Amino acid sequence: MTRTLTNDCLDIPAELPGVVTVAANGTSGTSKASFSNYGSNVIEVSAPGESVYSTAPGGKYATLSGTSMASPHVAGVAALLASANPAYTPADLRAKLGEQATDLACPADARCTGTTAKNSFFGEGRVDALKAVGATPPAGAYFENPNDYAIADNSTVESPITVSGVTGNAPATLKVGVDIKHTYIGDLKVDLVAPDGTVYTLHNHTGSGTDNILQTYTVNASSEVANGVWKLRVNDNASQDTGRIDAWNLTF
């Protein structure tokens, strides 16, 4: 028997009614991961899916990639939407997932077709948990690096943020929001590094065996020019426990 395959054939389960089809973003957050599928009017939204820090068997953590990493991000944002809007129907949630997503333009890749608002690589864009619950970034110029950076034993890792469009120097009350996942924060020294290389220590081996650093620090950076590349530098000075920089931000 000969069976002719055309675009009328459904890709299961992606094109079934009620299914939200998710593409995986690469580590930059604005690219398509190489393994992620694509298609006009097939992809609905995208989410981080490459080098995502995740739980692993045996009570461990690992960096994993796949659309199976991206889809839980979307499920989480849908749950946030439902919690903030308990009367929403499934159709409402699907519509809002697209509305709150951050538009991503097609890269220089002929396979990507459509507009910035909706295309075959990212659908209606990358989901945004903050916008999903109606929140807004803090007042002032706000910059964030949401990408994961693995913290290995006895190593140093840096996560950069490029600041632009801010006039003059940084404020005396520069807010540094830090989200580090680590199973023994006493191993860690955490510094803010200004564009000129000046180091401001935020955390210095305190906390012993406490898990994670989720804190906003206030730094007097008034002697620093605001624009340029700022870095969050993390030193792990012991063995056994590892983690990651989950995200961090600056508010001027």
C-alpha cells in the first residue's frame, strides 16, 4: 500500500486540539536550539531548553537539554496564569500564554518564516513568568541575565550583564539581585565586578551548609560608570557540593 504524506497529515501530538506545542530556545534565550523542531502555525510558544539545570536520579543535579526541558517552563507559566486568574478556561490560558510571551524575531535562517510577533521558530514568542502574573520589573533601569552558569567544585564562574543607555555613574544604592542554587553556600564567595574591574564582595563564605542564595544586595557603586559589562563572579573553594548561577539582575 502506498501512502502519500502531505501537510494535511497531523504531527502527533503537537497538532492535536488543546495541545500547546513548545520550541526550545538556545542558551542565548533568543535562538532556536539546534535540536528543536519548527513549523509555520505549529509552534505556539518557546522556552529555555538548552543547558538547563535540572534534578537527576539519585538526588543529584545535572545540566540537560531538550524540548522536554522547555515544556515544563511553559507548564509552570500556565500554572502561574491559572493561580492569578482562577476563572480562566483552558482556552483562556492558551491565549494568555501567547499574549504574555516576549516576541522573538527570526534569525538569519531561511527556515524561519513569519513575523516577529509569530513565526515558525518561536511561535508567539518566549514565555515570561513575570508578565504572566501581571508583575513588572522594579523602578529604575533594570537589566537581567536569566541564563544558567554551572558552578563546579573549586572553580570560578562569571555571568555578564551589559548595561547601556544609563546616563552617568551607577547609584550609591545599586540593587544587585542574586539567585544562586547551591547545596553548601559556605563554599562560595560572590562578587560584583564593575566594568573597570573593581570588585564588590556580596557574600564571603558565610552560611555554612545552607542551601541557595536568593537575596538582593545594595552596593554603593557611585564611583563607577554605569554603562559597560558588569559581572557576577562566583568562586567555589571546596569539594563535593556544586550548583549554578540561576539568574541575577541590576537595578540602577
